[in-house]
Amino acid sequence: MSRRIDALDVLRGVAIMGTLGTNIWIFTSPGGALEFLQFGDGAGGVETFLRFLSNGKFLGLLTLLFGVGLELQYRSAARRGLRWPGRYLWRAALLFAEGVLHYVLVFEFDVLMGYAITSVIVAYLIGRSERATTAWMIAVGTLHLAVVGLITLALTTGQGGVTALPAPPRGWLDQVAFRLENVALFRSELVFIVPMGIVLFLLGARLMRAGVFDERGAKLRGRLMAAGLGLGVPLNLATSFAGPDWFMVDRYLAAPLVALGLLALVTSVVLGMRGAPGVLRRGITGVGRTALSCYVFQNLAASVLCYDWGLGLAGRLDGLRPWWVPVAWAGICLLFMVLSSLWLRRFDRGPLELAWQWAYQAPWKARDQASDQAGDQARDQVRR
């Protein structure tokens, strides 16, 4: 396995566990997902800082990596002479279906549905010229800035925000029904995820082409760290403590900038490592190689841990907030680092990845087998 692939696996693991670092504040809140819609209102200084460490950054990192994955799929199709986007649209449809199930059964703020929609749009752009993709990035980025700016203006002038939230549902079936009844409310984040995703998908593909994940990208990684960590982190810290009115800027503008710095930093660290990977890196890599499974199952584990239909720790330990929240996050991460490592001793993909790959290949299985047989027969005739 190349170092570049190693870096991608580690980055995926970091992004998945970092995403849980944002979601864990939703799960551990007695008000659940509804309290998240208050945009962090009422959080103390310590909790605000702890939320700052993860909020939006790893969503941005994961989005960039989806763009890298789309670029790899495009290259694979080109090497095999397949029509593009062709089969990739079926892959996007499966991702959307996975997201729907995850939203309904597990978690209100699923990102897979948004990524599926974004991937269909970007699939038609990724093979176009650099000039064309740059124009798309500028146009969609401008739209994203305008939407975030208008909502922030409404919040700061007292014309926005969510009021009179109902009591959170307690039972699992009640939660499922509540998600179905409030699809428009909880899926409204797609307004931000899809435009931001188009820009970051295309940017991730462009960074891949520029060699950011191998030795020739050292200078580029340095620039990304300067922008993302040198400029992005202070800006993100300021917006985090500016209050709930600046939540949109904090999560959807400042945090993605930090994500670029994190991508460059983690990649540089992995490329600079020598010798066999240690226990920590193997665990993070395991999560990265089973990213879809870990994303879904860690949210399910957090639900069982926190909600009333499970252990109900969100209500029982509310007096220990925020201190017990990072402990819960670390425990779940450790659990899935161990489970993914054990799983990969016997399988080359995670459990959901295996099921997903079977579903992806099923429509073309007979055709591909016939093609392989024809190829074998042709080679036999040549030998004779």
C-alpha cells in the first residue's frame, strides 16, 4: 500500500471520529437534536471551547475527502474505458438510500443524503476543464456566502432563530416518527451542505491532482497549513465565542478553512512517519478503512448510550456536563478503533461497505461475468 493511500485512510479515520466530536454534543444534550437548533445558545465557556475543537472542521475534512474519492472513481472509470458518470450514478443512489435509512432510523443530521446529491452534480463537472470547474466553484461559493451572510444578518438583527421548540421524543419509535414529521426542519441543512459540498468536492479533486497527498505536494501543504491553521483557527475561535448569531459563519465558512489546514497537517505527519505503524495509527486507519460502517454505527452507539430508550445517560449525567461529554466521545472512538481493527483481520471492507459493494455490483454482475468469460475465451484462442 502506498503512502498516499495510507494518508487517505488516516484522514478518513480522523474525519469520522472528528465528526462524532461534533455529533456527541447533540446526543449528550437532554434536549437532543432540537437543542442543536438553538445554535449553541446557553453553552458556557468551557463547552464552547470544546465544541470549537470539532464543530464543522471534520465535516469540511470529510467533504474534501469525498471529493478525493470521486476523483479516484473518475480515474478508475477512465482507465477501464467505462462511460462516465455511468455506473457512478447508481453508487450515488445507493448512498442516498443509505442516508435516508440513517436519517430515519438513527440520526437527524445525517450527511450522506447531502453527499449523494452533491456527488451527482459534481460527477458531471469533474471531467471538465480547470477553467469550467473554477467558474463553478466561484459561482456556487458566492451563492453559499450569500446564503450564510443573509441568515447571519437575520440572526444578528433578531429576525431569525428557532423558538418554541417542542419537547424531545423519548422512545425510539417516537424519534422515528418525529424525524418523519419534521423532514423539512432537519433536512434544511442541505441548503448549506450541498453548495459547500460542490466547492469542497471540486477542491478535493483538484488537490488530489496537484499531488497534495505525496512528497511533491510539500509546498502546497505548507500553504494550506498557513491558511487553514494560521488564519482559519483564530477566525474560527473568534466566531465560536461570538455567540449563537454567528453559528452559520462558524460552521460553514470558518471551519472548512481550518479543514484544509488539517488535511495538510495530517498528510504531512503520515508522510513523515518511518517504520511500522503504531497502535494509534493502526486504530485510526482501521476506522478510515471502514468509514461508512463507523459513521453509522458510532451514531447508533451514541444513541444507545445517551437516549432514554437506551441507557439514558444524557439526562442522568446532565449535572456533569460538559466534562463527561469528551469522555463519552473518547470511549466510543476507542471502541470502534478496536472493533474495526479486529474486523479487518478477516475482511477487507467494513460490514456496511461489503453490503454496499454487493448492491453496487449486483445490476452488472451477469454482464461483467459474461465479459470476463468472453475475454478468457479470446485469450485461449490467441494461445492456440
